[in-house]
Amino acid sequence: MHDLASQLLETPELTQPALPATEDEEEESEDESEILEESPCGRWQKRREEVNQRNVPGIDNAYLAMDTEEGVEVVWNEVMFSERKNFKLQEEKVKAVFDNLIQLEHLNIVKFHKYWADVKENRTRVIFITEYMSSGSLKQFLKKTKKNHKTMNEKAWKRWCTQILSALSYLHSCEPAIIHGNLTCDTIFIQHNGLIKIGSVAPDTINNHVKTCREEQKSLHFFAPEYGAVASVTTAVDIYSFGMCALEMAVLEIQSNGESSYVSQEAINSAILSLEDPLQREFIQKCLEVDPSKRPTARELLFHQALFEVPLLKLLAAHCIVKGKELGQIQMLRKQSQCSNRNGIYPLTAFGMPCPQQPQQEAVKSPIVPPSVKTPTPEPAELETRKVRNGLI
């Protein structure tokens, strides 16, 4: 009885520590939402909460911030220059690059909102505001997918590759061409609706002049072999990085050597050979060519057989134009392609069909109404209502 009574008395004590824990969580949440700094214009407010969803060389700190005009959360990025004179030497170059980045408008690129420099005696900061991707990186999504013992859907892989290549094609077509320079699965973000956005554009512009070094990265296999071997790189380095991203998206993860995060060439080759689709294998191998001149452009990859599919209606229309058919027959072919496949013939091969009979045209009535001729109205005749009695009226 004594033991039971002591257990009953001790039970409430076990639940009491939960109350202070909740209060601590509330205090911690309040601390994270504390405003640490404001932008010179007062629009963006920096919070204490750090953003840990990216692995970007050149960016020393990233905090969550609030856009007071739009009422949405953004990312407050900070780049620390080691000395003030280093920033003065590169100030014009940094301004030119960030001015171009702010002008970028693409559905699959994380938006740059604003930037400014905070110059002090002993240090200089370049602060820039970017769109906040709350759903996390593609790397995190792939880890969750593998943890659930699932494989990557081919249609999803095609959609993701198409969106990434669309963004790269847009960057590479700018004058001058913008090189991303740090394309990995950590710098590609996915939203809840499946929309892909690439972030951390052009960190190479500031990477050589800040405290962070490329040697600290854990994803060296994403970078092309010519990095460090040539004075200036081309857009082909982004194609190599994209090919490695496409491979990792297809196999979910490229095995590294033990506890080290280094990925060997043997592991990359083994992952490529594990792909069942030969078109997918060829697609990735073209991106991973050692010679930069042999790698295709982003636009060329968009039309590769592994990704490019001609919509049915466009293919039908093209066939009819080549055969000299009219618009009415194109519409007829479209309806037939939507019907069920009764005879086992794929609709795109069933073009040898007889021409349909033209429907008889009905006589079109003229919309002009002839004017009506008014006839004189006859005077109303009076009816005799009197009766005749004995010859008298």
C-alpha cells in the first residue's frame, strides 16, 4: 500500500515539468521572432531565426526576415568581406552583378528583391534579400523519398529537369550570360505544388573575395572538372552540375565513401549504369562530358528525347499541314484522336482515313426584311339589329 501510495503521489510530479517546457518553447519562439535589424528603407526586418536550408559558398549568414509591405517572409543574406579595401576594389563589379540579378524574372528562379552595402571601419557587409522557400530543398525531399523506400517517378523527374533547364537557359541567354556556379540539390528548392526554383545564383562573383572558401564544400562532385584549371569558366559548368543533379534525382542518392561525404568517380559511374532507361542514361552522360565543348546547351537538352514530347494536337496539325489538309480536317483528326482506340491502331498512325463527306449547306436566309405595304383600312360595316314585324321595321 505504501508503494502504491508513493506511486500515486509521484505521478503528478512527472507531468509538472511539461509546463515550464512549454513556456520555454514560447520564450524561444519569441526570441527567434525578435527584430535585430532593419533595412535602410525600413521595409525588411531581420529576425534572430537563421535559415538552414542551404549550403552556399560565399554567403556567411542567412536569417529569416519580414517584408512589411507585402506581409511575407523573406531571407536576409549576408556576405562578409574580410577587409574594407577588398570591397572597394570589387565594389563596381558587385553592384553590376546584383543590379542584373534583381532584374531577373523567371518562374523557376528564386527572386532577388533588394541589396545594399553596410560599410564599417573594420568590415563590410553586402546584404541582399531573396524569396523564402519554406518547403525546403530538393536534397531534403530526395532524402525523405529514399527513407520511405520509394523510387523516383519518371514523370516527376522529367518535370523537374525541364524546369531546371528552363531557368538555366534563361540565365545563359542573358547579355552577358549569367553563370550560376553553384547548382546542387541543396540550392534547388521545391514548393508544395511541385514547382522547382533554383536559388543562390552567381555566388562565384563574391566567392573569391569573402571568408568562405570553396574547399569547405561537401558536394565537390557537383562541380565541373575545369574548375580551378582555367582562369574563366563558361556556362558549360552549369550543365555539368545539372547532369549530376539529374543523376541524383533519378537514383535519389549517390553513395559516398564511408563516413566521408566525398563521392568518387566509380560511384558516379555505378549510379549511371543502374539506370534502366537508355535515353535517361545517354541524357546524363552528355551532361557529364569531361570536355566542356562537348556538353550540350540547356536549350538543346530541353529538346532531348528523354524530356521532349510533342503534344498530340501540335503533331496532328503539323502532319495535316505537310499533307496540305485544311483546318476542318485538323479538327476532325483531333476528335478522332480523343476517341477510344477501337481497332488497336494508335491515333497518330491512323492518318490514311477517307475524307469525310462535306455536310450539305443550308440556304441562308437574307437578314434584310422587305418593307411591308400598308393597305387602306376599310370602314367598319354597321350590322342591322332591327327586327321586321308585319312588314314594318
